[in-house]
Amino acid sequence: MVTFVAQVSAERLQRACGDEPGPICTQVLESTGSRQLAQIAQWALDAPLRILLIVVVALVVNRLMRRGVKRALRGLHSGGLRERMGNVRRRTPDAFLETGETSIRVEQRIEALTSVLRSAATFTIWLIAGFMILGTVGVDLGPLLAGAGVLGVALGFGSQSLVKDFLSGLFILVEDQYGVGDIVDLDQQTSGVVEGVSLRTTRLRAVDGTVWHVPNGDILRVGNKSQHWSRALLDVEVAYSSDLEHAKQVMKGAADAMWRDDTSILEEPEMWGVQMLNPNGVLLRLTIKTTPNEQFRISRELLQRIKDAFDAEGIEIPFPQQTVWHRAVGAQGNGHDGGQAPALGGPPASGSPRS
């Protein structure tokens, strides 16, 4: 008899409150014995309370996730990482350490990554919360999840290039390949100053003012001319008749004077010496290590100083020259060697070159 009553109570509970009866519906049914009141209580109190609890938990988790993302990204560039690398940084020359411009670029990169990861985390949390709410109100999630999976596969095949751009943009930001303000060369085809980096495209401003929008998925190789420090290469030709040691001293003296005047030069300029023997002269190379993006300005100003110093010291900067030899022709015009043929401007000495 007791077993029969228990079975009837379980059947009544299932008919009134469903397969997964809530505590409020169960309590009302046990207290009143009314199926209608139990169903009303479940509809009015049980499901809304569950939904409210899901929303509150989602809000709390989302808030904690957004704070944790930014704190974690900042920890990659400060705090413990810098303390663990303290001994290494103390032994590192100043030219290899981060400059102020690099720190600004890193701050911009952290903000961009924080925005992206926060958006992704928020979307994921509320998507899960939405499915939980639908399950609470009695919606069958099986067909819904199956349809969403089929739709996701279709979108994945149809937008492969878009997904490639987004993944490439994410890796560009995470690996700090370049940032706003950097001078970059993309596959030796497009170069300029980076004006914007998004997950899909990179925006460059060329020297002539052209704005290039490059999909991140098409970037296979990047040459960054602005990361941490830059180098100015100055190749200057002097005539073969010049004293090379004197020319190198004059170039080095002009560079050292500029080094003392300009704080953008990080280290003492280096005179590398003869770089190449060209048809018209000897190529000398001088290198200067500078702060990011300053190598072009310093190169232009130093070239002018070197030109003035060469003029003052009488060092010749070569120009294209040719040596012409006149062949003597016989009196009968048969091509045998004979007297020197007259030339415009007066006959030169026999067998002598004419420049």
C-alpha cells in the first residue's frame, strides 16, 4: 500500500511539474495537493528565478573575465616578466631596450587585443547563457544545436578568406609584428607607415600619401624598420684619387659632431670603410643607430654635413667619366697605323688618352 501511494505521488509530480520538477513546484504540490497551483508556481516563480540566476552568474563571470584579460595582457609586458629579465636587461646596451615610442605602440596593441578578447569572451558567455535560458523555458536544444552546427560549417566554407584574415590579424597583434606608427615593408611590394591594424586589414600610408588597405591573410612576410631601434646606412662615393683614410676621418668627424648634437642617435657612429669599388669611385659606408623612425631624417641631415665637410677639405665626389683613345689612320686610309688623326680642339699627343 505504501509503495502504491509513492508511485502515485511520483506520477502526479511528473504530470504537474514535468520530468525535472523544480523545488518550488514540488513544495507547492506537496503543500496544497493542487496540480494547477503547482504549475502556476513553477511558471511564475521557478523558471524566472532560474533565468535570473543564470543572468546574474553570466554578468559576474563576464565582469571577472574582462578584468582578467586586461590584467593578463599587461602582465606580459610588465611586472613579473620584467623582474625575471632584470639581470639580462641590466647587461643589455641601451640601444636594444624599449624606447618611449615602442612603449606607446605596445600600449596601443594591448588595448586592441583587450578589446578583441573581451568581445570574444562576452559573446561566448552570453551564448552559453542563452542556451541555458532556452533549456529552462522548455525549448528542445537538440535540433537548435544541430542547425547551428550545420550553419557554422556552411559559413566556415563560404568565408575561408575572412577567417584567414582574422586569424592572421590576431597573430600579428599577439606576436607584436608591427603596430601603429611603424615603418614596414610587406613582401617588398607595399611599404609605408602603419596607420591602423585591425583583425581583418592593415592600413598603410605610403611616402606619396597613398593609403593601402592590405588583407592580413595576404601578408606572408613583414620587414619592420621601426622596432626597438633603427639604423641609418650612408653610402658615399669618393674619387679614386682621394686619400681614403682622410675621407673616412672627415665622414666620421661629421657623424660624431651630429651624435653629440642629436639625442636621437643612440650610439657612436661606426665607420665601416670601403664597401664597393664602383666604375666612377670608391664607395664608403657609415652606419648610425637611431631611435625608431629617425634614420631617414638623420641620413638626410648628415649627408648635407658630409657634403659641406668634403667641400671644405677638397675631397672630390666623383661623377661619370670616360677615357677615349684615338687610333691613328694611314695616309691612304687603309687602316694601318700612321700619324695621329686630328681631333676637335687641337691634336693630342700620339697614343695619349683623351678624357
